[in-house]
Amino acid sequence: MTATTRSLPRIATRSTLFLALELGETSWKLAFTTGMGQKPRERTIAARDRGAFLREIVRAKQRFGLPERAARVASVYEAGREGFWLHRFLVAEGIDNRVVDASSIEVNRRRRRTKTDRMDARRLLGLLLREHSGENKVWSVVHVPTPEAEDRRHLHRELLTAKRDRTRVTNRMLGLLANQGVRAEPRRPLRAQLERLRLWNGAQLPEGLRRRLERECEKVDLLNRQIERLEAARREALREGADPAVQKVSQLLGLKGIGSNSAWLYVMEFFGWRGFRSRKQVGALAGLTPTPYQSGEASREQGIAKAGNRHIRAMAIEIAWGWLRFQPRSALTRWYQERFGRGSSRLRRIGIVALARKLLIALWQYLETGSLPEGAELKPALKIR
């Protein structure tokens, strides 16, 4: 889930019921009020009990003397495990709901602070009242995707998970062998190497270790088959090309230095469903924005915010390194080489983050307007293997 601050319509506090939800695995804490300075009405219901939730809203309206049908309800909850189904349910019930980024909520900076579900619900309720009274930048509101856009993200996220699991299992096998003083070739299938691997004294691998490695090889084989099926499904979707989002993937694939993994990730996580209005929004959602610190005479840069989509941020930096290699005549590559190319390794790593942000904005403009990044080259022939 990703968050950016966006302007929202204000609701008059008159005849409005404000509701904050603190969501737990087994129970939900609800806090109701109608304005500042009023003691909240707090109730606890079973998690995901929609009937009990709606009944508590009716009782809260009666408690505060609000008309049952005419009174508006404004609610808020933190983005987390419950995802976006609750937001869609609330909107379907006519409730003006916000899903907020939990890390954007202000907290006490003391080393030890009291934290309970009750206090969190009250804090959310107070921030909701401040936001509706006109205070800006109270928190960052999550842009909720459509069900279709959310569903499209499962393919590449499952593929990323499968690849990470395969790497984790492979590294564990190599570690088990290194524990016995044995080195295997990581780029070759380990199952084929088990027969010839020997201990430091020339003896064969112990029986228990060998059996464990064989079972780990079965896990790798299973993950390889899953990865092949997922990549085949992605290739099939690219060949059909009926979905507008898939057409954007094909458009990105025409650029040198952009492969299937990066193009699919960029569109399904970022460009396929988000309506960006400015360059700042693109950089902010990726977390590639600077965070200066200035207090009195002290002034320093703390690095990038890292508050956006972590999948996009990691891929953007990876693609930036590839862009230097595959697009040497582009304006972005020349800018990087002139400013950071002759610096130290640390300076080049700092510069690659700046290049990643500029490249991400250039790709967004390319998809929106069709104009190539300055000096960029297209692939001579696009083949989806």
C-alpha cells in the first residue's frame, strides 16, 4: 500500500458523526464524536462483524441526537492487514472514509510512550476532526485502487515472492555445504552436483545432509515450475495486449534498457492506474524525495524519504544503473556522467538515486504524451520470448 497527501472535500461538523476505527485481528475499537471537546463514545466489536458495526453507528447517532438518515458519517482507519475491502464497504454504506498511512501520523517523541488501542482510536479521531476543520497535512491519505487495478498486481508480486523464496532456499543449501567446507557452483543446478561433491578429506557428504539437500532441491524445482508458469501467463497477457495497462507495458518494452520485469512492475504498480498531476507526485509516491533537516545553524540532508512504493523504488534504482549502460547517448546519461561520473563510489551511488527519480518522471511523461526521453533509443525489434 502506498500513500500520498491529497486534497479532500471538507464536511461541516454540524450533523456529522465522526468515527475512528482501530483494527485488530480479533476485535475492533470504535470511537465516535460530533466535535472537538466532546468525550468520545467508545465501543468494541468483533473483527469484521459488519452487522455489529452498522448497529453501533445507529446507536451513536441516537446517543448524540443526530437524525438517523440525514446525519453524515466520516470515518478513518490506518492502512494495514485489512487492506481496502473495508473502505469499499464503508463507501457502499454512504460513509465518507479515509485510509491513512500509519507512518504519517504524528506521535509523541518521548523515548517511552504509552500506547493502547483506546489511545490510538482517540488520536485518530482527534486528527480526523482537525482535518475536517481545515488543517492541511495532518496525515497522508492512501489512494485506494480499483478492484481491477488491485487484482492486476497479484501476478508480478507472486512472481517476485517466488524468486525471493528460490534465492532463500538456494542460499540455505550453499550455507549448509559451506558449513562442511564444501563449495558448490551457485549458477548450476545443485542436484546435478551432489554426486561429485566431497568433504575436505575426500569423503562423501553425510547421509543426513545429503537427504536434506535433496529435499531442498525439490523445493527449488517446485519454485522453478511456479516461476515458469507465472512468466508464461505474463507473456500470454503481453501477446494478447487487449488491456490498456498491458499496452503501456508494451510501450515501455520498446525502450532499450527496459525489460519485462521492470515494465510490468512500473505499469501495474504505478502508471497503469494512478492519475499523476505533477512530477512531484511521481517522485513522492516512489519515496525518491529529499528530506532536508534545518534547525538554527544546523543544516544537512537526511537522504530520500522512502515513504512510497518500495517495489517501484527498488526497481527504479536498478533500472537507473541499466540506463547508463544501454542508453549511453541519452540526455539523462550525459547529465549523470557530467555531474557524478568522475566522483567517488559514494557520490555515484547518491547520483544514481537522483537519476532514478528523473528517469521515473521521464517514463511517466513518455507514457502520457508518447514523447521519448531526450536522446533515448528504441529497440530495433521487439520480441517477447
